[in-house]
Amino acid sequence: MIQIPKGCKDVLPSQVYAWHKVEDTARAVAEAYAFREIRTPVFEHTELFSRGVGDTTDIVNKEMYTFLDKGGRSVTLRPEGTAGVARAFLEHGLAGGVLPFKAYYLISAFRYERPQAGRLREFHQFGCELYGAAGAAADAEVISLADAFLRRLGLREVALRINSIGCKTCRARYHEALKNYFAPHIGVMCADCRSRFEKNPMRIIDCKEEGCKAIAAGAPRMLDYLCNDCRAHFEEVKRLLSEAGVSYAVDPSIVRGLDYYSRTVFEFVSAAAGAQGTVLGGGRYDTLLEQVGGKSVPAVGFAAGMERLLMVMEAENCLPPADMGAACYLAGMDAPSREKAFLLAGELRRQGISCEVDLMERSVKSQFKYADKTGAKFVAVLGERELEEGAAEVKDMRNSSSERVKFEELAKYIQRRM
């Protein structure tokens, strides 16, 4: 039997209601902040990710699904959403339009890595991007949106951690300090960290190897090397978050795993999200548009992994109750009543009421069993007498009460009782 590829997961009809909850909440909160949905291709030219995400990252070096198309061009399944939005922003000339540009996305993405709890090779993200605003208020707005999204889902044990990784100017001094610190230890560190030492020593702080983590724990802190502008920006972000009632803790170890970040970086973490703990992360990336071939435009955003969110929601008992059943099941006793049930179902559906009819030629008793198993709220029984009277016997499956309802009043009756 052909089975699903490793690192992928089917979402069955009995499970998808929880995904709808997250997606509907994401759309509602993003649109409350005047963000609008953007949809970009599932694959892009490989260069977009090597230049945008960064050639020192594990994503580009190890995890991308890259292949040659029939024209011999190198294309890559998107490993994240930000680079594609940046490409669309530039390609469609949106920098010349009304700013700030605010967009959100709900996407599938792909990374070849070892599958683990809440982390798959095909995964899904909700993300927001804000282009054109350089001030700390934009950072605070995006973080506040993320906080509102998580709170709307009912999560209470998720904590916000923030940091600043500075700009090109102050980060150059910090890189030099990191190299001086790590130089005596680099021989015993992992191969990835030895490579990062030359290309981007700040990435060493993000290493998950226990030995490297222990060494990195004593490394210099970026916060001690911030230039005056970056320090003022970070202080303003903190002030605005406090004013908005968003709780946070400063965590100097947060550097994020992508090369395009600058200044503010942040993560919402939870112990229920596995060893790495992050359920949503983001920050500012003022140089990204330049890296992918455009002019400099300030930007800030975040992305949240849907699988991890659902895992944390389950751990915190925040998943909504399953509601799979139709509003009404129309049970017919014989061929004429089944035909009438079919016609009535069409009328109810046109008025926005979900309903089912018998497609298996079951007995009325078996139809009731099916309606009960699938969670139907009402069962409308039709037989010879009901056809003569033009009224169905409607049973409320939630309390077993029943009532005679005329066919033409059935829709209003169900809408009222729902």
C-alpha cells in the first residue's frame, strides 16, 4: 500500500475543525489590524531564498527542497513565507504605493529535516508582514497583533521574549567580540559552528548542540554593543509594549535563525511546544528588500507554525469542541418520502442550513443511528402521513423533544432553535 511521505500528515475531517479555528482567528485578528491576505506561489527561484533567507542558515544549507524544472531552472519549494512576500512587494511595485504595506498569509511550507513533535517536512504557517515603517511603533504593533492572536486562541501559558540584534554598524563590533570569545573553543564545537565562526558568528548562539550551547552561554551579549540609535529603538519598543499591556521578558539569547533579521527580534515560547519551545517568532528585517534586489524599505513581521500552535492548544485544553454534525438530517420512510426529503434538503441548503439525507436506503431506525453518530442536531422524519399533512416530525437530538413542523416553516424553525 502506498503510504504518506515521511514528515507529512493528513488532516482528517474529524480534525480539521481545530485548523479552522486557528485560521479563522488568524484572519479576524490580522484584519482587525488592517492587514490583508496575500497569496504567493508554493515554489520560487532558488536564488530568492539563498539571498533572502541567507546562505549561512541551516534552511538554505541543509533543509530546502530544491530541484531543476524541465527548463533546467533551479526552483525551491518555499521553506518560509517572508521571502516570497518580499519578492511580490518588489515585483508589483508596491513600494510606490500607499505605505505602510500590511499583509498576512496562511501557507504550507517545506523543509527537509528530522520530523519531531510539531515540526514536519510539510508544515503550515500564519504570518504577517509590514513594510515601510521604520519606527518602534511598527514593531510594537506587529508584536501586539501576535499577542492578541495567541490570546484569542485561549493560550495563557505562552510567554513573549524579546531582544535586539542591532544594525550592520553595531553588529560588526559585536561579531568581532564573538570571534574573540569563541576562538579558544572553536576546535571542540560542532562542524556547523566552525563554519558559522567565519560567516556569521552570531548564529553560533542559536546552535542546539548541548556542548555548543554550554560554551555560548558565556558569550558577550549583543545588548552591550548596541549603537545609540538601536538602543533608543529597543527602549521605545519596550515602552510601547508596556503601555499596551503586553507582558515580555528581555532574552539576550534570541537571535532568530534567519540572516535577514536586524534590531528587534522576538519569540513567543511554551514548554508544550517541544524542546525548542517556540510557537511564534519574528522581528525586524530592514535589509531584506536590498538582499533580494530592491531598494531599502524597512520591514517587520512574524510567522507562527500551525502544527505547534495546535499542539500547545491541546496541552492547554484550548481546542474547540468538535462540531461535525449537520444541523438537520431528513429521514425518509419510503421512496416518495425520500424524494421529498431530497427536495427539502435543497431548500434548506439554499438558506444556509447544513443538512443530510439518506443515500444508503437505510431503515428509519438505521437513519436515526447514523444521525446520532454524526452529531446531527435535528432529525426531520417524513413518511406517508407527513407527506399528506405537509409537515415533518422534527426531533431535537440534544434533548429528545419533538415537534410537528410544516415543510415551508422548517428552515425558520431550525434557525430559531439552533
